[in-house]
Amino acid sequence: MLTTSYNGEVALEREELFFLAGILGSDRLLGVDDPFKGFLSEEIVQEWEKSKQSLLSKGYLIQAENGVELLIPPEVFSRVAIAGLAERACWISYRTQEDSYEGYMHITDEKVVEVQQPRDQVNLYELREKGTIPVACDDLVQRMKWNDKSPGNMPALLLSRAKFNELYNSSSTLSMDEMSSVLVELTDDPEGSLALAKSLKHRLCDGELQLSVWNGQAWDTQGAAFLINDHVNWLIRRSSREEDDWLIATPTTREQFQSMLLLWLERPSQTEER
């Protein structure tokens, strides 16, 4: 497979992304459903030919002069290869007062590629280079509006995951005093409970992230949620099993979160360590 020069944004239909990832040897695109699942072999061949012709018409593939080889522009090759073959990834979803976001970061030691679907085009995927890991990490933390004045010396709060979810879902109708009272009963920490109630009532941003590492056979994933207001940032870890009802909310400074995220994103996978 050859590459050639290309400049511009890379935006691919799902079938086109699968086609390119497939010819680059990837069968594990995170967050992208297989558009050819359940197709007969003959139907897959027809769909791949459609994808190939579509990519040629957009300039994302170029037919070589010999009429046999296909040339992939470097910008397209790099982004699809990282999205399809990188062994570290981070899924992020968050909501601010002005905007919402959901997308994947695919990570190699040299470069990070973001894959995001536009809200109004569910079959389209935009692939963007985000620079090095530190640059991409700093950009992400800024977009999530992590408060750089958040205290980092407050104790963590341990409480019921189910009760926290109830408060979160009712935060628009409950008063701050009502939420604080419930939290004091759960945690026996008046100061921390009041701070968490304020964050629930007047949040600037909340969301979650999932950090995934390819172990050679499957993705190992761990996740956390976060809740931010203009006073305290909370990093939230919760039980993943239905029978375990616990949640830990930890006040976390922007510097602490960014250092932790950077450390994880720079950690090699098991296969990279070999």
C-alpha cells in the first residue's frame, strides 16, 4: 500500500472508515459498529466496492498509474491507522452549560487522534490530529472546564451510588439544603456534604471517561465520572456491579487530574511493553 500527499479534514462515512481500517489490518475500531455485520460474503464485496469508489471520488484513495495499487494520502493513512491500531484509547462524554461532547481519543507515543461523530450526522466520523499526548491532555482538561482553584485537601466522601444518582437526577427540584441534609446522613461530613450539594446544584460541567488498553485479545477498561463547579472539582469512582452500591467522590485539583490523566495516557499497553 502506497501513500501520497493530501491536505484537508478527514471525514468518513462508517462504511468508508471500516473499509480503510480493514485494508490497514484493523478489526477493533472502538465505538464504531460494524456496518457489514450479518451481510453475506457477496453483499460485503459489493459494499466494499461502493466504499472504494466513494473514497476515490473524495480523494481519500487514489488509483496508482498502474491501475492496480491504491494510494492513501498520508493525513488519511495516519489518522485511520492510529484510530484502528492504537492500543490505548479514551472515551469522553461531558456536558457544560454551553455545549456537550462525546468522542474517542486514540493514543500512540507520538500522536493522538480524536474520532467524533457530528450530532446531526450519525453515520459520519471526523478524524482530527490532536498533537502529542501532553498537548491533547491539556486541551481536553481545558474543554472540560476543570477549575484551577479547587481545594485538594478535603477528604473524599463514601456514599451510596443509588442515593447519589437520586440526588443527581433531582438536583433541579431539590434545594441545596435538602441535598446537603441527605448527604450528611450518608457521609457524616457536613463540610464535604455542603460542597458536594453546591456542585450538584450549580455544576459547570459533568461527565465521564473510560480508559481502555488493548491486552492482545480484548480491551481492558476502567472508568470514572467527574463533577465540576466554580469551587470544587470532584472525581467520582463507583461500583460497576449492580449488587455493589458504593460511590467515592474525591475533591481533585486540576493539576492532580491532569497529572493522573497524563500518566495513564502515557502508560504502554501489555503488547507495547513486550
